[in-house]
Amino acid sequence: MCGQYFDGKVPAYAGHVTDFDAGLEDALKITLATVEEQMENLQFSVALSAIWKLVGQTNKYIDDTQPWVLAKDEAKKEALSSVIGQLVNTIRAVAIMIQPFFTSTPKKMFTQLGVTQAEDQAWDSIRDLSANKGQWTVQKGEPIFPRLDLKEEVAYIKSQMRGASDTKPNGNKESKSKAKKNAEAPAQINLDDFQKIDLRVAEVLQVDKVKGADKLLKLQLDLGYEKRQVVSGIAEYYKPEELVGLKIIVIANLKPVKLRGELSQGMLLAGDANGTLKVATVSGPLPNGTKIR
């Protein structure tokens, strides 16, 4: 729509031009707060679900404002301009928030949105609704999230329903338990997927609390070949001094993100044992930076 109505040049968001603008603004603020909180708590799937909910709210904003109707009335040019501006800005925010979860998708989104400057891709810029100063120009590209073929999907669902109806439940507790266990099992990955993850041994040199975030700790790590900072939501399980000197396992090739203004250059591994989080450590004489295979 931006290409159709504004030759690709992203207009600035004027704010509260339509009755629906404030709703999407609030949705973005709530989503950002939720994502930051859930990432602090290591609840990454919950954070991602909140982002997808915002995508749905953005789609509803399009349905509510109907830009194609606004475009037919020259008197509503300002409203159209503001609506498109808010849409692009919200999609930009989504691209920023999914950076910790996806490697290539955010880059493709930034390219298509014309958001090429690093400061406009930074986490802290999400709150700036006026970040666009006329410097963004959308680029046409292949759909990043292709639409499903409705006929194929309906046919597939019907076939699955027929298959399910052919099998009568026998009330066997063991079968139910097995089905529940299978449903909870994570999706399988192949060896190539696992080999993309760079697991390294890192020694904890220093640990500090993050100002204004009760659940976050800031760890200074020695990976042998370089020193890094990692922010983790483990403050309620560990005192800073308990972590110093430990040799832990970190994901070293995770895209850096900012949490509460602090740069996090990786992720430490931890396990949840009966509601208590335990950081994964190594006991053998492995040098800092050793690759875990």
C-alpha cells in the first residue's frame, strides 16, 4: 500500500488521526513490556506469542482503518498518510523484537521496509513512534511469510479429521499417557540444525545486578578467544558471588540483543528442576572457549 499510494516513501505517523490509532499504540507498548518481562524470565515462547498477537492486532488495524477507502477521498489524505506511517512503524517494531528468535527474517523485513540505519533497528528505538523522519522507502520483495493455500489446508484438515474419526478411543490410561507425552515432546531437528548452534565453555569473571530489573544479572564471561557480556534472568536463583568462577555453557552465535539497556551477547544454558533454575556447568578441565559437540 505504501508503494501504491506514496511511491514507496514511508509517510510520518501523525498520531491519533483515526479512532483506531491509540489502540495500536497501546498494543505495541503492552507487547514490548510483555516481551521484555518474559525474556527476563527466560519464557521465550511466551514472548514470541505476544509478538504474533501484535501482528494480529496490526492486521485488525488495517481492517478497521481501511486505507483503500481513505485513498479514494482526497480530504482524507492526511489520515491515509498517518495510517500507513503507523503500520510501517509497527511492522518495524515486530522486526526488531523477533531478532533474538530469527537470523535472516528481520534483515529481510528491514530491507523491504527501507529501514537501513542501525539506530532504527535498535531495541531502544521501538518506543520512538516518530522514528521515521522521511528516510524510509519500502522495497518490493518476495513475501516473507507466504500465505497458505486455503484449499490445500482445508483438504488436509478434513483428511486428518477423517483419520481421527476412524480410530475409536479405548479409554486406556496408558494410551492417553503416551499420547500426552508425545504431544509435549519437542519437534525433532536434524544434525544440520544442531550444528548451527555454537556451544562454548565460558568462565564467569564478574556478575552484577541490572539496574531497574530485579530478575536480571549481567555476567562478564571469558570465552578464551574474547570476553563478552551476557544478561540472564537468573537473579532470583543465584547471588552474583555464587556464579563467579563457574565454567558454564553458552550459545555463542546468538544474535546480540539489548535487555533493559544492557547488551547481551549470547545465552547461558540452564535447566528447570522442580521450579528451581540450575545453570549448566562443566566439571572437567576444559579451557575457556572449548566448543561443545
